[in-house]
Amino acid sequence: MILGKIGQVTKLKKALIILAVSGLIFSMAGPAAADDGRLAVGAGFGLTTLNAGAPPWFTLGREFGLKIETGFKGKWRLEIGYNTYKVYDDISAGGEFSLSSDADNRTRAWRGYNFDAVIKRRWFPFSRKLGFCAGLGGGFANWRMADPASGLTLETSGERGETVKFSASEIFLTGLVGTEYRVHDRWKLGLDFHSNYMTGIGLEFDESVEKSLSDWNLRLDLSISYLFGADRSTDRWEDIESSRRVTVDEKRSEVVRPEPAAAVPVTMTVASIDTDSDGDGVPDSRDNCPRTPREAIGLIDIRGCPIDSDADGIPDFRDHCPANIRGALVNDNGCPRDSDGDGVPDGLDDCPGTDPGTRVDQFGCLDLSTLSRPIVLNVRYRGGSFEIDPFSQRTLDSLARILAQAPSVRIEINGYTDNIGPVDANKKLSQKRANRVRDYLVGRGLDSSRLISIGRGEINFIASNNSESGRRKNRRIELIYYK
């Protein structure tokens, strides 16, 4: 554990040196155009990947993002961004970088979202429409390694050898280069390349697991932004000069003064005075709540009582969440309680004890749509063996926890082999492999009556048996769910 922390500090020092040198270089560059100070709000999409790390290598994946940008100090702009992404690895990729991933070759999915802040400097060397930018900053990434088929979070070894979720919130440093083009006074297009250096700060895994992770997350984004506020980026001397011109006729024009309005007699009526002791605008004679707190004034009803828009028992003037769904249980601040963290508030959650990370439906119960298609396990069997490798065991562990919450669901476990060896021997081997998966799930608490194991043998090939990679795909377990 100590060595892992030392490694994190070393990575941070390296990142700070990169940040300092890069900042010195682009801050000494040529003059920038005067910044217009406008607020820009944009959205976009792009491609992202993890570079290096331990194989199997990750390929390009899609991402979507939002950003807010504003100017300060004339030459500089601050950009705050959010993006979400999903990237798969591929066991057949021949190098550290590949454009696409085959669904049958995926073993992991890197999923999550980033928040970052970047200070940028812009240059307009050719025209005021086309510009270039460079920037430095940082942020944090909330990510997890998931099973590509089921979407369940994988498990790995923690700092003390315990089993933990393969997820983390990690700090990163980022460098940016890009270009922008003003297509309209209110709109601009941007193309930015981000290079995120993952510092390792926030990781709590075993040292060998942290060393296997990639140090770099690369992103290429295309965005469109809308600009708010006055535009001072263009010199409009014609408008300035025209505002200064005053003709002789205008100077000599007569000033027309309006005639005074006729006096209107005012009749004053003296009425009885009704006191308002709490100052809420409702006289005490019809105030059902005569001691309304000062902070509630402006948020009361016609009876002089504080308004409670969502009827959760917390008045709006101290309700941090004044638009809750009716029936949700709330805390002292008026915000919904969600004891199992599944996104469905207590009081509306029909299954309040859902395991963390489980996909649920609108009622807070297990979303059975996740079991609508078969799950394929490409177990890495040794020749003639029927034992399950550790990676597949972690997938089955997660699956067992989900199935424990859906007792009405039954599973058919189908074992398949390649065409190497006698047909009868392969059929018996596939039956042993299916039985081994069944026994593993029973050992994780599932009732054996819900599990059916069938050895299919060398049929239903999904790849060619003329290559090792194809035979590896054919040696598989398929789990089919039904009620």
C-alpha cells in the first residue's frame, strides 16, 4: 500500500512538471486578440480512449459533453466542462490503439463522467472569425470498469487484498489545443483535443492493479456554442462616429415642454386600521398564522401561512427541494431520502433494499430488461479443463447478487466447445463446463431448482475454428433467462 501511495506522488510530480513547462511555453507565445468577455454555453460529442496500460487494449469510444466558457483578464478564458463516456477493450487488438471493438472480443467497459476546468488562451492570427487556443487545467473523473454485456461493475483487489468494486474518483491534469470558427455573431464551432493525465490520486486498489491502468485519457471533441452578451470583439468605428455626429438642425431644434396636467382632486377615505403584527401583508383579523417568520415573507398563502408546494411538511422558505414528487419521504431540508441509492426516493420505492449499482425500474425494483438477452461468458479454459477463470467468476458473482433479487427468474446454462477432438468427448466436456457454472451459482446462494445446465457440444459456432481466436470464441457459456 505504501509503495502504491509513493507511486501516486511520483505521478503527481511528473504531472506538475508537465503542467509548469507547458504553461511557460504558451504564456510566452505571441499576442492574442482582445477577448470579448462573452459567456458561451455549448454542447458536443466526440471520441475518447485510454492509451497504454495493460492489455487487452481499449479502442475508441463515444462521448458527449456540455461546457460553459467566459473571458477574464483580456487574453484569457475559463472553460468548465462535463462529459460522459463509454469505451470498450478488445482482446483481438494487435497494439495499444485500435479504431473499433468487436462485441464478441470485449472483456471490459470503461464508463463514467468527467468534470474539468481549463484556462485557455486564444490567438487570431488570420481573421477574427478563425482562432486557435491552448490551455491547461484539471478535474476529476468518476469511472468504473463494467462487464460489457450486463453493465455490472466488476470487482478487483483493494489496498489490503480485500475484494472491492472496480470504480474510483480520480484526479487528472489536462492539456488542450483546439480551433474555433465564428459561423455567426451568436454561434461558433469548436474542435478541441484533450490529453488527460491520470494522476492516480483517489485510487484505492492493489499496487499491481493500479500499475495495469492507463496513465492517459485522450479526447477529440466537436462542439457548437451559443454566445450571450454584447459583442466587443469587432471594432465598430462607423457606429461610434455616427453616434458623435450632431447636425446643426438638431442643435437648433426647439425643446417642446409638455403642458402641465390638470389638477385632479383627491378624495381621502379614512378606514379602520387593521394591524399586521408579523408584517406578512395579511391583517391579523384573517391571519391563521400570526407569527410567520421573517424569512417566509413573500412565500405565504392568502391565509398568512407559509406555502408548502410539494406537501412534504417542509415549507418552501426552508425547503431545499420544493418540487418533490408527492409521497416521497424527505429529510430536514425537504430533499428526498434514498436509503439504497437507486434514484427512487423512499416512500415511492417498492424495493427499498436494492444492492448498490443495480439497475432498477421506476418503482425501485430490479429492472428485468437487463436480463432480456443472453449473457455470453468467454471463459478462458485450459485444454480439456472445465474450471472457471477468476475474471468470469467476478461476472458470475455480480450476476448472482442480481438474480437473488428476482426469485421468479430461471436460468438455462448452455455449454459449447470448438471442433477440436471427438464429438462425444466434446459434448461431455461442454456438459461438465455447464455443470461447473451451475454449481458456482448455487454456491453463491441461488436455488438449484432455478438452474438448468445443458452441454451442447460442438454446435452453433459463432466464429471460424480455423484460428485460435475463433476457437476461443466458440468455447463459451451462454446464460438464457426466462420466467
